[in-house]
Amino acid sequence: MSDDIQKGNDKHKVTRRKFLAGFAAGVAALSMPLGNADASIWEEYFRQHFKRLDKDELKKILTNLDKELSEKFGKKVTVKVTPPIDNVEFGYALDLSRCIGCRRCVYACVDENNQSRNPQIQWIKVLEFEKNEKWLDLEGSNRYYNVEKVPEKGRFYVPVQCQQCKNPQCVRVCPVQATWKEPDGIVVVDYNWCVGCRFCMAACPYGARSFNWGRPNIPKEELNPVMHYLGNRPRYKGVVEKCTFCIQRSREGRYTACVEVCPVGARKFGNLLDPASEIRYILENFRVFRLKEELNTNPKFFYFFSMGFPVKS
């Protein structure tokens, strides 16, 4: 990145914070003195960008989050900031010849990543197509098929979620750098920095991002208390969210929730930099493809057919 571009990016950050600071000053001038609860809300709203937080600031924030969320949901909550693992770049492969469209991956993702139940948000979308139908553009699909009848004869299923692109268009268009790509390839969002402009949603060719139009609702008994700051901690109204390859799990050396729950073994996940990994075996031995490759987003999410199609010669 050139010095001119970096200076321009820094200018955007300063401008945003100056704007918010001015807005807060105006509100304060027109209202009563802030109480402790209101002060906490403002402190959260004006929190520094995640990448600029030092260790002491981050420790204080995590301690406060643990306490606040534990009290709110009535169970012990732990919010982590597990860093990327060295020499790891995560990749995903999905065997379309095995997928039966059961949507168990969708429900497991919702539970694991504390997605809102009402209004409903789902990071994984399973699309149904008729066989022999042109489908690579994802048009003409049926997302609301009857799950009790799957797999239906003459139909096949294509799950779609964040493709974790090497060249993510969502990152390029964000005016405040609230979203970025981590060293392990996961594209993340700083929920406290997102201004809800939804430019990233418009730029994403895969429809992989969701906007919180209402205040997210998660039943206390269904909350996953093991959280990551950049992943499955509860989001806010007015911010965008997306799949993070279950960052709270993958950075601990575990599979994503959707991989573990798949009843037919259609989902594969692993380290693209490890020659002995299952994901590398698939890339080297099967004919794989990626959605909308012509857009040069370079996804790290691959699709393949293990049955009915030849492997690489």
C-alpha cells in the first residue's frame, strides 16, 4: 500500500471519529447528564478500532464484555481474541454430489454463532436447483423448499456462504475499514466500528452478508457462551455480520460447526498451506471450481463432485 493511500485511509478514520465525537457533544448539550448505563453505551459506541487496541485496552474490554454478557444472559460468558495460527490459511470444499439439502448446517451455524432468531438471520443459504439447469450464476434457485422431502428426485443443492475471498470486494468498499482480511484468510468485521452503510453487502457477489435491521434476539437458553470478539459475540442493531469460518473454533484447531454436523460428509475444511491436509488432497485430486470466478474475487471456498464425475487425470 502506498503512503498516499495509507494517509487517505487514516484520514477516513479520523474524520469518522471526529464526526461521532461532534455528534455526541451535540447530544450531550441537549440532554441530561449521562448516567452510568448511558456512559457505558457511549464508551462502547466510541470504542477504538480493534486493530488499534493495545493489550491493556483489549483486556479491559474483554473483562467488561464477559461481565455484561454473563449478567444479561444468566450464564458464564467468555469472549476471546484468539489470534491467527502461524502458517495457516483456511480453505473450504463442498461436495455437491453428496449434499442432500437437509439444512442441518444452517441450524448448526445459527446455534454456534449466536445469530438472531427474531428477526431471523442465517449466514448459510442452501439453494435448490433442478438438474440440468444453468445455475452457476445462482439465479433461478429456490431457497424456501420443503426440507422434509429432501433430497427430491431431479433436484440438487448448493449451499452458499461467505467465500472468504483472497480479493474481497467487501473490504475494498468499506469507507471506515470496519472489515478486513486476517493473516489466516478469514474476513472479519469489527462490529463496534461498522457504521451500517451496507456498501459491503452491495459489493459482495455471493449475498453472504446480513444487516441487523432490528435488535438481534437470542434466547438465553440457546446462547453459545464461548465467543470470539471478531466472530460470534452478539451483534448490534444497525451493523453487518457474516460467516467467519467459526473463528472461535477454527483458531482453536477445531472444525467449523457446519462441517461437524453434516450427516453425509459433504463439507471439508482445513489448512491450504498443509500438503497433508484433506483440503489439499481434494484440490490436487478432484476437479474443483469456484462461484463467479470471472469476478477475480479468488474465493477460498471450493465446490466439487466426488461421484459421477472423473477425478483429475
